[in-house]
Amino acid sequence: MLLGWKKRYSDILKEFNYSEKKDSESAIVLNSLLKKSNTIEKIIRLIEGNTVFVIGSGPSLSTSIPRLKKYGKSIKIAADSALKPLVENGIIPDIIITDLDGDEATMEKIAKTKSIFVVHAHGDNIKKLELVKKFKNCIGTTQSKPFSKIQNFGGFTDGDRGVFLANYFNARKIILFGMDFGNKIGKFSNTKKTERKTKLQKLKRGENLLEWLSTFTKSELFTTSKSIQGFKKISYKELDIIIT
């Protein structure tokens, strides 16, 4: 577990009135469903020392997709809400960060590919965890104490958890796409009007966590999306230079 994460998790529990007990119960269920595998080794090979794209479902995802198609061989980590539009455009992420609230049909479509599913257990998704049985490559995560087959790399929302994952496995450079932490919610996020306030609150917390990460990570941080403190804002034209 990251040094300083316990305090930030405690803050999340208080802010959103979550239950650590339920989070732990969900993690125990997920652990029981996961098989022993070499998936962590696969993640290391993908990320360590490499340039990694982390893709969210913010408003700028639509303009990002044509650029992402250009970089077919680049390592891509995607939040599950971005998965459907990516797959529809022929982009299969190497790693999907999910708490299983994304499009199930799309997840099942690529369940047996080389894509790695990083499935997050929390108090509200226990009933969905059986879905992991369909994934060829899968590991489990929690925000609370890691144990057995359950990891904790840090992060809160699917998008920022992807960045924390890339950091944990020592990516050389991390470049964000469709990660627009602001007052607009992307059309791909499937957020109901009644959930808008909470969604924006979660995005703000995710942004704060990334700002914190930027103070100690050894990875070089860039964003093609909305400016984030600690990340260098770049244009799509600069990608060729940054990637090399």
C-alpha cells in the first residue's frame, strides 16, 4: 500500500459515507472468485519502463479517439466507461480498470482476449463480482488493506486508479486522454441526472489524488485533457515528440 494512502482512504470514507467493512467484505468475495495466475507479471511487462496511455470517458474522449487509433502499438489503460466507444472504434485496451459498472456486453466481448481486467471491489458491487469468472486475465483490487490475491495500488475512480496502476509498475511516461476533471461529464459515462452531483464530487476527489501522486511519482506525467496540477499539458501534435 502506498505511503499516505490510509489517510486518503479514510477521507474518502468520510466524504462519501462509505463503509470500510462493506469494502472489505466485497474484497473477500472477489478474492474467493479469482484464480491464481501470472497476470501481475504480464502487467509488469506491459508497463515497466514504457510510455503508457491512460484513457478516461471525459468530454475530450471523442476527439482523442482518432489520435489513439494512430498509436495502435502504444500501451493503453482504459477506465471501463471508456471501453465501449474504444472497442467500437477498433481500439482494444491492454488493461481495463473497472468496478464492473460499465457496459457488460463490451466487457464480455473482449473477456477472452489478451486484455487484462483490473477489477475493483467495493461495498456496492458485491453482486456483480461473479462476472470476473468470464475474464481470461484478471486481478482484484481494493481501497482498503490488501491481502492474498487482492492488491491496492491507490486511486479512487476508474480513471485515476489507472494512473496509480501505471505509477505503481514504474511507467516511464504516463499520458492522459479523456481525463477531464471539471464541471462537465462526458457522454460516455452513463451518469444519471440524479447522480450528477456525486459524480462531480468523485471527479474532484480523483483529481486531488492525481495532484498528490504528482508530488512523488518517478513517472513523467502529461495530459492531453484538462490541465491538472503536476501534469504537463500537451497538444495532440506534441505526442510524437513525447512518445519517442
